Amino acid sequence: MGEVGNAILLVDDEDNVLSSLRRLFRTDGYRVYAASSAAEGLEILRNNSVGLVISDNSMPEVTGVEFLNQVRENWPDTVRIMLTGYADLDAATQAINQGEVYRFVAKPWNPEDLRLLVRQGIDQYRLIMENRRMQALIQEQNGMLKGWNESLQQAVEQRTEEIRQKSVELEHLYQRLKGSFLNTIKVFTGFIELRNPTFGRHARRVTLLTLSICRRMGLSEELTTNVEIAALLHDIGKISLPDDILRRDEKYLTMKERDLLRQHPVAGQAVLETIDNLEGLGVMVRHHHERWDGKGYPDKLRWDAIPMGSRIIAVADAFDHYQESKTGSPAAFVETQLRLGPDGAYDPAIVAALGESLQTPADPNGSKEIALNVLELREGMVVSRDVTAATGMLIVPRGEALRRPLLDKLSYLVRQGVVSPTVYVHS
């Protein structure tokens, strides 16, 4: 069968275009299928595992948009790319907005840009397949959890050991991603969001808050980076918990369920300590539910016995939940916690830093935000706000570094009136 996601399908009614595409990808190691019609392409997909499809839009009988819509309905994980002439750009933009295609490429295409786009699409397909495999493993483990009849302590110890074993698989995935530390973090956060999208969004918000607090407190870059990563992964231990526990507020859980939930920092530490470069962050994750007054868990630490990173994550975590509950203004949260002082749940110095950052937010990279016309953008600039189309579709996410293909894409979309010519970047 070959490597998962290694096959691509080319669909065009012109033989010279198919031949040109075959030549373009012949040295890239893909298994290449070609079809001269939509019907032939669908037949190939029924009989073969294909990770990515490239289809021309202007074809007789069935257009590329219609064909790729059928691909989406029957093989939703297969990445879809559409080739289009300038006359069909409106149809291509609509196809992207409606989710029929992953990207579109205008004719004549740039060979290296198209090869890069295909590599990125194949990488995305492989990651989806890997995430699905991991999700199946997690669901299988959750099913086992329901059948446990042993004591709570035995269940926690057994579950922690299973998580340690699963971390070996995660380490293999880390190696396959060419040893990139940041890519490993992205994979971990992907698992968290796959388990529960709410966790992923919460983790990203908490991370931004922790960065702002660290900058406000003048912490070192090394500590700031460690706190940032620990904040992204602070709830990773929850991937082992059953859905019925995660869906309910803690106050509605039974005592046994609450005890199991409160072991997630310990499970999170167990995961991180088995991975190179992450073991030191496990301590921060373990103690992010400790309280300044000593009434937290799992070890009931208090004051400076709680690691600095854990104290920062605890404040950011509590503030985000407070914001989600919409029970009051951000200033009210800060004022209430400062009024409690040393008798409260959180380090007063960190709460004060949060309050200052809310008044004058600091950029995570210590830079200022500037607004530029798309023609003033240069390679390497980092986008500070999401760039979206008039329809609301995300074009460039915040934090993305601009590269030449992306700059060309933005210039084209501005000329077409799809996006605003003003883009916000970090200075």
C-alpha cells in the first residue's frame, strides 16, 4: 500500500496538462494517478487510497467545483486543490468559502509553488490520519475506563501508566516530525483540541494571558517560553477522562468523579516527563491548580512553594473561566482577588501584573502593532491580527510569518476586492 497519504490524483480533460503535471511530480516520490474526466477520477478514488486531488475547473459535463464537491462528500479527508483560469476566479473563491477546496491555483501555475502546496496538503492529510488513529486509541482507552471496578487509586495508577506508554507513541511522532520542538508542541495541542475543541481554545487564550503576565513581570525569555508551553499543555491530562465527566461542571460531580478529575494535573505531568525537552514543564502542569492559600490540589502547596510558572498559569486559567462565565468585568476579577490578598487563591503580585496587562496589553514579542497597505508588506513580517475575507473566511491567521506565495495571494485577493488592503503586523 505504501506510505499513508502518498498518492495524488490529477484530473484534467487536456492530455497536455496531465502530462505536464505528471512531469512536475515524477521526482517527488508520490504515487500519481491521472484521469481525463470527473467520472474516471471518481472511479480511481473508489479503488485507491488518495491523499490529495488536483482538478481543473473547466471540464465538460462536470465542472471541477462539482467534481471536488463530490470528493468532499465521499472522501472528506482528501485534500482538494483546483486549477482555474482567471475567468473562473469568482467560482474558485466561492469554492474555498464553501469548503469544496483547500486551495486554488491560477493558470499558468508556478511549478515550485504548486509543488510546495502539494507537499503541505499531503502533510495535512497525513496529520489528519495520524490524529484519527490517536483519537481511536483514546476512545478505546476511555471505554476501558468505564469497566474499572478497582479503587480510585488503582485506577489512577493504571491510567497514568497507560498514558506513559502512549507517550512513547507520541515520541515516535515527534521524531517523524524531524525533531522540531515547536512542531511537537503543535501536535500536542492538536491532540487536546481533537479530544475537546473547547480545551484547545481555552489553552490558547490562557497562553496569551500568561505571555502578557510574564512580559509585564519582566521574566526571563527562558522562563517565559517554558510558561508559554506549559500553558498550552496544562490540561493535556484531561484527554484520559471520560466525556461525561468533562461535560459537567465540577460542582455537579460525585466525590469519586471529582477525585478522578483532580488527578488530571498528575496525569499531565506523567505525559510530559516522558518526552525529551518537556520533562521540566511537567512540574508546572502538576501544580497549576494549587492555591496561594494552600487549599488547592494535588499537593496542597502554598505561597512560594508553588512554582512561579504554575502560579501564573493558575491566574490566567481562573481569569479565562471568569471571562467565559460573564459574571463581571475583568477589572472586577482583579479587584476582588487583590482585596483577598494573602488569604486568596492566587499570588497577589501575579494578579496585579494581570491587571496592568489588561490596561495596556503588551505584545508577546515585545513589539508594537502597525497597520500597512498590502503593497508595503515584506517577507518575514508577522501578522498581528487575523486577515479575513468579506465572508468571514480566515485567509491568514494571527502570528503567521509572511512568505512570497502568501504575499502574492494577498495582493491578488485585494485586487479582487475579497479582503481589505490594510493588514496589521508586528513592527
